Amino acid sequence: MMQISDVRIRQVRHSDGRLRAVASITIDDCFVVHDIRIFERDGAYFVAMPSRKASDGTYKDIAHPLNTETREYIQATILESFQSFLKESEAPEPVADESEE
């Protein structure tokens, strides 16, 4: 099975909607998928694959998993990284000890 070797999270701070962050994943250290969106709905987070707006106004995924197992693996990995990202961003900045200067 493929392995997600890296997850990068970019938080969206000025979103009026449900979008909370955008992720990029690296698969097996050789393939990257950008613009995976993390949304919040009813207190839960979910992942949307990169998509493009079609001429009829609907959105079509550009890249997506072909089976449920892979979709669940990608979503779980991204959301785990997102939760860690949120915890790290809430942590207070370390205060420099002026006596050490």
C-alpha cells in the first residue's frame, strides 16, 4: 500500500465559510497532491480532494482515491496532521530568558 510520507498544512485565517485549511501530501516520497481542502461542518472536520469547476457549474475532482480504504487512509492522515497543527499553533511562544544574554 502507498504511504503518505509528508503532510503540509496551511491554515486559512480569513475564511468566512467552512474552509479551515489547505493541505498538500507527498506519497511515497515521489508524488505530491496540492490543494486538498479541510472543511468544518457541525463541529467535525472533513477533507475534499482538489477539484475544478466545470462549465455547467459543478465541481469535478482532479485527483482522488479510487477506493474507500485509500480515501479513509488519506483523510485520517491529513486530519491527524491538522489536529497536531492546531495544537502547535495554540501553544504559547517560548519566552527568552534575559539572564542568559
